[in-house]
Amino acid sequence: MPFRIDFAKSASEQLLGFQAGNPKKHKKVLKCLGLLESAPRHPGLNSHRYRDYDETYGEKIWESYVENRTPGAYRVFCHYGPDNGQITVVAITEHP
């Protein structure tokens, strides 16, 4: 079942920043978002709970890999909902 991807304001701004300033990173983020949309449990995403952000966002936050084994590797942080079939991206940032 495909999901609909929505963005928190900060995540949307981060994505636009990549589009303007780092086209290679932007392409990698788009690939990650495409996999999240079609198959959030895809093994290449290495998606797993990231409990450190649960309280910050008031949801169960998941971390998915944009890059791996790269200094300053980027991650997409998201949660399911608020509606069925929806994933909300809350941050696109370097691994904390």
C-alpha cells in the first residue's frame, strides 16, 4: 500500500535547501522519500525507531537512512499519521 508523504514546515525547508544548495544530496533524499512512500520497511532504508525524538514531536519517531557509512550521513525522521496511509517527515538532517 503506498503512503502519502507530508512534511513538517522545518523538513520542507530542509528539502528546499538541498534542492538549491546540494543537488546530489537532494537526489539521495528524494530516493529515500520515494522508498518511504512505496515501502517504508524497505531494507535499504534501515528504518528503526528513534526514541530520543518521541517526546520532542509527541509521536513514535522513525529514522530512515539517506546515506550510510558516510561522515555526516543524513537521515529522514518521520512518524506515521496523522491520517491512515500518511507519513509525516519531521526532519531531514545529519545523524545526531
